[in-house]
Amino acid sequence: MKKLCDILDGITVLESVGSIDVPVSSLQMDSRKIKSGDCFIAIKGTTSDGHQFISKCIELGANAIVCETLPEKIVAHVTYIHVKDSSKALGAMASNFYEQPSSKMKVVGVTGTNGKTSVATLLFRLFRALNKNVGLLSTVQNQINEEIIPSTHTTPDAIALNALLKQMVDAGCEYCFMEVSSHAVDQNRIEGLKFAGAVFTNITHDHLDYHKTFENYLKAKKRFFDGLPPMAFALTNVDDRNGNVMLQNTKAAKRSYALKTPSDFKTKIIENGVAGLQLDIDNIEMHTRLIGEFNAYNLTAVYAVARLLDVEKLEALTILSSLTPPEGRFDQIISANEKIVGIVDYAHTPDALKNVLQTIQAVRNGNEKVITVVGCGGDRDATKRPIMAEIACKFSNQIILTSDNPRSEDPNEILKQMYAGVPVTDKRKVLTISDRREAIKTAVTLANNTDIILLAGKGHEKYQEVKGVKNHFDDKEELKNIFEEMRK
């Protein structure tokens, strides 16, 4: 149990009512979780305002309230802390409550539209191969050495995040590699964390449902770099036209990586085929089973971070050559008899879909058809829907538009919006099947020997969310089952 005065260390308090010497059992931003002795932080969210639940939290036993507006009714035995921004205060308070765990490890954050999961996961695997104690915070899963902890968000809320970091410290972790989403930066979830380094992979069209404009989206990514301390490193992909923007105001040591532009860490693709990539990284050749130009970027970023964290050059490259992609990132399944190649990939943005399809085109051996099964999530950026369909048409022989996670939206309405992006000349090769299971079955039925089927959008996910309910659904599992049925 901590005292409120210690948890408030370093936070600008506009006004306090009551004693700050009170003990605090835990921090809560969810009024439903309040217990006796808790401190409730009232946050103005996108869908609700925590200030509306202050009286309820006091009834449930909260003895301290952090808020942006003091309530009209002040309860005598409760301490009220008035701050300018509750979400910022929460980040710093959570760090203090859990004894500033990020300062006891080397925490490296990875941000960008695509590649965050791959870079963070590959870094985790590389440092585990070096026999280091390591933590991972990713979209797919959180991990402390070999212990896997299910993941619910790309970047957890500030309380959950610091609790996980404290677990990592207690387990002896020296490093933590974590994805940093634009939502997390905008909502101050990483406030109060001490980063040893930051990586920018790229930025393309995504999350405009939340950020409204691309400029806001870019600023959210940049804010992460702006807040880095002088002793950290800021590593950016200078082949991306916004790569150097990330470095403009950062106090951290500026470093760059690229495939096409002069940079601190440079890679050249020698060969890109179905067996993997042959690369020249820092003038040393290496082979990897990972496929595609986008993976050449990911591997370069991973190598650069390893070197910036003092891993010896040949040791880093040797381990890199043995690494496999994270689950749901260009996962390949091949049918036993027909040798139909199934690829499951998380590509859910226009740029990610284009990258995967261009990679498939680059590694094709001959006249194989490419059949793409793709959808778009409900309650998310609708402007990318027609673009996704257009890209699928450009790089595929046959397209099946289907449901992703419709959430609260009508799946058929989403498909209609996607279909609007289909060029007139490509309409003959497009099917719309809202049932994802049926869509996958149809794709297999349409495929001939050695054809390639891409299941895009869901990757590692084991569910499909419809009308607020998460039903079990796994693209990889579905495809394997259908391939098995073909053998009977």
C-alpha cells in the first residue's frame, strides 16, 4: 500500500482538498472496479466522462479522487486532487505506484502504421536467444520470458502497463520491447515511462476514424519521439517520407535505417524468393526465412536496435538469420496433395495489404493464381474500405470481399462500401460473401494446384466480433480444416 503524497510525486496539482497523507490500496480509472481505499482517477474519455461516476466511487469506498473539475458536493473523509489533465496525471501516478518500473529496464518502444508487432516480437526473440531476461508488450501477446499473458490492446492503459512492467522487473528483465500505438500516445497511456529508445517503422493511411486527419495521426506518432530523454536513441526509417519528421524536435540521439537512402544502418536485398531473403546488412550477407521487402525493413530495424543496445554485429546477424515471423504475419499453410499455398496475414491497412500482395507477386514461380479474401473492420476508419478493395483487385486474379470484425455495423453495408472501390474492369473477378467461413471455403474451391490464397486482415486473431460478441474464429485453423477435408 502506498501513500497518496508519494504517488503524486512530480505531478502538478492545481488544488487539493483533504489530506494527501492517506493510504491508497490501488489506482482505478474504471468505476466498476473500485474497492475500499482505492484512488479513482476521473478521465474524460471518447465515449464517457469519469467525472459522472465520482459519487458512485465514493459510495464504493474510494478515499481519494483525482479530477479535472472538483464536484459541487465535497465529502469530508475523501481527498480531492484537482489537476489540469487527469490522463497525464494517471500515467505519472501509475509509474510512481509501481515504483517506476520503466526506469529499471531498457524499454524500447516501436511505433508506426505497419511492422510494430514484427519488430517488437523479433527483438524479443533475438534478446531471448542471447539468454537475456526480456519482456514483450504487443498486439498478439504480452510475454515475460516464457510466460505468455493474453493481450487486449496494442498498448495497455497506464495502470495495466505499469503493472506489467513491474512484473517484468520482478522477474529480472533487463529489456522490454513494446508496441506504442498512436492511440496510446494521444491518450497519455505512456506518460511517465522512461524509454531507452524509440523506433519509427512507417506511416500510412490508418486510424482516421479516431484521429480525423492524417496530420493529427502523424503528430501523435511524433509526440512519442518529442518526449524522449537525451540519453535515449531515436531510430527512424528514412525511406519513409515522414521518417525525418520524427526526429525534428527530439532530444534523443538521432539514428536512421533504410534500404534505399543513405543511413546509419543500411540493407540491400540481394534475393527475395519463396525460400526467404538474401540480404546485405552493414556489408555482411545473411539469409533469412522471412519473405518480402517489408520484412527486410523490419529486420534492419531489429538489427539497428540490437547494435544500439551494444549487441555484437556478427552475433546479432547470426541470430537474425534464424528467426521466424510472428504469428499471423505471412503465415504459410500448404495443402498436402494439391500444394495450394495459403497465407494468413494481419494486413488490415491499404499499405500493409499492398506490401503483402506485392511480396506474393515477387515470389510467384509461374502462372499461379492469387486469390485474396479480405474484409474491413466495423466501427473503424471507413475511408480505407474502397481503397482496400481497389488494391486487392490490382494485385489478385480473384477477390472475395468478406467480413472482418463487423462489430456493431451491418457486414453487408461494409462490403458495399468496399465494393465501391472495385474498378469497372475488375468487377467480373470479385465475389462478395459476408460469411467469412464460406468465403474461405469458396477461395479453396476456386484454387487449382499451386495457386496462392491470401487471407488478409485478421492474422493472429482467434475471434470474430459481431454485435458486441467475440465468437471463436481463427483464419489459420479454418484453412487447415478445409485443407484436411480436401484429403478425405
